[in-house]
Amino acid sequence: MPKCLNAHTPLFSASNPSFLQLWNRKVLMLVLISIFFHSAGAWAFVQNKEELTKDDPSIPWHIAADELSYDSQAEVYIAKGNVSITKLNKRLSADFVRFDHKKMLAHASGNVVMAAGEDLLTGNAIDVDLVSETGTLYEGTIFLQENHFYISGEKIQKTGDQTYQAEKASLTTCDGPKPAWKITGRNVNVTIEGYGTLSHATFQTRDVPVLYAPYMIFPAKTKRQSGLLLPELAISERNGFEYTQPFYWAISDSSDATFYAMHIANRGEKVGAEYRYVLSPESKGTAIIDYLRDDKIDNGIGSASQDWGYTGDSALRPNEDRYWFRMKHDQALPNRFHAKLDLDIVSDQDYLQDFRHGYLGFDHSDLEFFRYFGRDLDDYNDPVRLNRFNVSKYWTGYTLNAEARYYDNVIYRRWSDTDPTLQKLPVIDFYGSKKEIPSTPMYFEVSSQYVNYYRKDGTRGHRADLYPRVSYPYRFRNYFTFEPSVGVRETAWYVDEFSERPQDSNSTLNRNMYDVQLDLSTELFRVFSFASGSTDKLKHVIRPQIIYSYIPDYSQNDYPNFDKIDRIERKNLLTYALTNTLISKSRPKSSEASGAPPSEMFLPTDYLYNEFLRFYVEQSYDIYKANHNDPEPFTPIYGEIQYEPFRYLTLQADAKYSHYDGDFRTRNVGSLIADDRGDKLFVEYRYERDFAESVYTNLLFSITRNLRAYTDYERNLYDDQRIASGFGVKYISQCWSVDVRYIDELNDRRYVLLLNLFGIGGFGSATPSREFEDIFGGRNSMLSSPYQVISAQ
């Protein structure tokens, strides 16, 4: 029977032969092995050495062997047959173990397996010096779980605390006796939490040499590390061959930076830098900048406009010094205030269109910002870029937002002597949600705003707007709800510069308005029960509603016109609406599988509720138009539907239909279909009469478990012009993947190859693909960050 012994107990003495008569030789050898391990700790070829050396003397070793003996002449102890020793997550097993307790040298051979946690060492034999914790593994393999490394060699030496040398070694992250790929070398040097090097390195696939390098460096860290990232390779018709080499700098545990050097064959050399930092869980930021001295410009000479310009306007684009700076920052302030900073400054209106893809491209930055901050960038083809600084605070029922907004109009800035772009420096909003007025049946809510409107050329001024509202909700039993409300609006302007009427500059203006709204609604519902199936009950809710809105006719031509608040149109409108909702009540699957009666399986609160269908329709009748004999007093009928019966089907659609024209004014449809295999189909159709009509579709198809194909297509049906299309194939194995893509855009074609060796890296392109995205607020991208998440200190 195996014994459980404490490794710190002095159980033997080599000079006392009677001791061997008192103890069974097998037990004695097991004790010696326990001392061997206590001395050795976990010298071994494992990554988490520190964890293994933290022995707790109160925890015994579990030791077993078939045969034990002691050589008194050589003063060594020998164990044979199924030798094993275990303690917590540490284990050593071998066919043979010899231990010299004076020199503290040990030798184990035959099916040697040493495990610590999830790291594993296997080989034919081990020689180890227990004092220096160094030794040699013969015909062995080291497996490091953290980065899934396999390092194999004829002779692997542990030369220091965390350093190893190997001869005729190989490196891979693939499982199995015949890995899909491996890198072999004559001499390998590895420093855990550092780097590894190979001389005469050969990349092999299924033992077939493919690439050769006289020298290679690879990471052997589990923590963030400085060094070269994967290069990006791409070929496009417009830019030619592109090569981008990033260098990553792990500055500290809470900050890092990436520097980029990019060669563009048709344009020149481009450089860039990205800096990321985390100050606290709620305070973080990212800043990115890149610069290109462009060799190709649209100066109107020869075919320059055709080759380097864009269709749609006749403006020349002599963009030599080109750059783009973007930044986002979140900051937690005292007293639960929060600040946000967004910066977006670009050299010219075409820069983001020229460089949409790649490490420094628009798509990469847009997705990174959305992922880490929940805020994306203005569209790549928008020449007006928003820069803002926001400070906000939220109380129960109240919201304060103070924001400085600067709209950088690139076209005006570069090509015009005047700039009428309207800025808000600052805008302050305060909103109080509806609350009951004490000791009354009345409710009160208020919204207010102050704005300083500034522009380089044009009307400038200040505006303050106060808009309180009082309502009286009344419910007549369970039949209907009636809520009248009255709003009073006080607006004041101080005009610094009135370009339309210069004589009114430096003047104060004010406006008093009121509005009335009557809201009548009721709710009807019916619950349907089901005796079988996963759905227990279904609730159908119908909510008809009638709203009357009235705003008197005010003359407002004397006021400045900054935005829609300055021109509030008269209203005498009757709106009727109908909402249909279906809500399912289902039993949890785990409870269904138990087979117990419903009363014993779960509480009522354990039910799952899903509002899977909502259909809304409304139309308004304009009494003003009817009183003035307008032939079309009814507005178009507006309807929308949201349908999600289960997780693999989502449908959203909305439309405006004019019964006067017998046609749709607008119609938009988006649908997402998926399955358990990973297949996804997304289709979006948009239409606005006499203005725009487009379709976008995206298909991701899993051919096999490892092979998937994807394609997308976008077309402007109104102009009968294809906007973009592309397709690709991606193969994903246990330890590698290859992605082949073709992107055909309006002004460029791009060919991309990405090969990734998991755990090591790869070569090719990190261009984010449009493998799948939808209109329902989510983002799904195959893009992965080249560095690990940093944390605040």
C-alpha cells in the first residue's frame, strides 16, 4: 500500500544499518524520493516554477513503487517499476529512479513524466542536480500550457533558473505525434518570460521543409512583451505592394505603445504610432497618429486625376503631407462625474478612403475604438470630423451633460477662405425626468439647454432654452388612461454677429411659446396556455393610442436660425397608433430535463420571458392642412416590425406608405439568419423614393468544421452602381489558420493572404474583414488585437 509521509521528517540515516531492519525497503525508498522532490522543488521544465516551489510542509506526499533497494557501497537508493510521487498538482512518474543523497544527484529513466499543473515534461531520462536545480532531459518534450508550446529535442539542458538549451530541437503549438507544422533548429536557447532563438531554423509542414532561416527569434513569455509584431502584407491596384512592420513596446502593466513602419510601393513611406493606457477601471485612453509624404497626388496633370483622384467632384487633391490623428479617452472624476474626449483630425477628405484597411487603416481604428470605448468614428467618407469634450453626471431622475463640440470641415479648412461650419462651444444640457409633484396628482419634467454657437464666418451667438412640462395622468379603472400635458418654452438669444442683419448684432432676443398634448390610450391583452412544448404561455398585448398635439403659429423670422429649436413649426395634429406585442413564457431547459413536476422544478421567477414580436403602426391627420384645403392632410402611414422568435432569426423592417400616391416613400428591411453550424446570412435593403436605393448582403458559410467561406456584396440600385464586393476562404485548424481574401471596391482591388500559427504568430495581413456585421447595433469582426489587455495599477 502507498504511504503518505511528511517530507520534512528525518526518517533515515545512512550510517545506521539497523534502521533498514525497522523499515520496509519499499517504504524507505519512497521516503527518499519524497526528500528528493522536496529538495528539487519544481526545477523542471515548467513555466510556473514559483508556484510549484511553494511547498506546504503540512501536506504529505503520496508515493508508490513496485520495488525498492539500497546500494550501501555506492550509497544510492534505487526504485523500480511504476515509481510515482504526487503532491497537490505536482507529479513525477518513471520506470526507474536512482538517488545519491550525498551529492544530491538524481537520475530517472523509462517513460519519464513530470507534471505541474497543466505543464508537462516527458522523456526517456532525466539527470538533475538538486542543489543548483539544473539538469538534462534526454529524448524529451516540454509542454507549456500557457502558450501551448511543445519544445522537443535529443538533449534539453536546464542551465539556469529559467533558461534552457536544446540540440536538434523543434518547436510547435500543434498537438499529436505528427504536428501540422513545426520549426526545427540545430541549437535552441529559451528564456522563460523572455525570448527563444533557433539557429538554422526550418519551417516544416507534415515533416516537409518549406522555409529556411539562418536565425529566428520567437517569444517565450506569457506576459505582454516588447518586440516585433506580425508584418502585414497586401497588394492593391491603387497602392501596389504594401508592407507594414509593427513594433510593440510594453511600457508598463498599465500602458503600451505600437510603432509602425509602412512601405507603400506606389506612394512612399508611411509611419505611425499608437499609445494605449489604463489609469483606473473607469479611466483609459488610446491615441493613434500616422503620417505619409505621398509621392502620388491629383494635380490635374496627365492622368493624375484618373489615377489618384476620386469621381464625384472636380476638385484637385494635391495632398503631399498627409496625416491622421485620432484619440478617445474616458476619465472618472470626483463626485461621480465622468469625462470623455474624442479627437479626429485628418489632413484631407480622401485620406481615410485611400487607407481604409490595415493596421493603420480606418476600419482597424474604428473597430478598436468601438470595442474599448463603445464609441466609433465618423464615416470614412465624411469630410466633417467631430471633436468633442464631454463632462456628465447622472442622478436618480436627472442628467447633466456639458460638452464642447468642434466640427472640423476638412474641405473648408483646406480649400476655402471662409468657413461657415457651426460649432457648439460649449453646449450644456440638463434634464429632469417625470416626477410626481408632492401632495398633488400632477407630474413635472424639465429639459434645458445653453449653447454658445461659434463659426468663423456667419451668424454667431448664445442661446438659452428652458422647457418645463406639467402633466396629469388619469386612469379610469382598467379601461383607459388619459394624460393631458402643457409645456411652456422660454428661449433667449444673444447675437454676437448677425450676418443676415448686421444691424441686429450684439442684441438680445427672446421667445415665449406653449404647447398642449392630450394622450389617450388603453391596453387589451389575452393569455394563451400550451399543454406541451417549451412555451408555457403566450401573451398578446394590443395598445391603441390617440395623441393630439397643438403648437400655435409663431412668427420666428426675426430670430437667428442655428438649428431646429430656432424654428418650431406650428402644429395641430391628431395621431393615432396601434402597437401589437407577443410575449412568450417558457420553462428553463435545465428544469425540463430534470423530469420533476413543474411545482418542484423551479420558482415562478425562474421562467424565461421573451418579447419576440412587436408591430407598430401610426398615421397623423394635420388639421391645419385640412382647414386650408390642402389635398393631402393625412401623413404617410408609418409602420415598423421587430421579430425574433428564437436566437437564430432576427428581422427588423420599417416603411412609410402614402395612400395618395399608392406607393412607398421609404422602406428598409434587415434580416439575420444563423444556425448551430456557424452559418450566417445577413441581408439589408434600404429605399427612399427619388433619392436612394441600396442592398447589402453578407454570407458566412461553414463548409466543414474547419473550413468556412464568406462573401459580401453592396450595390447602389438607384444609380445602378456596385459599391463593393468581396469573398474569402478561411481554414482553421487546431494550431494554425489561413485566410485568403479578395476585396473589390469602387476605386481599388485588394488581395490579401493571412497565415497564422497559433501561439507563434504568422505573416500576411491583419486587414479586418467584413466577415459579418449587422444593423442591430452589434459588431462581429474577426479582427483580434495584437497585444494583450493592459490593466490599471
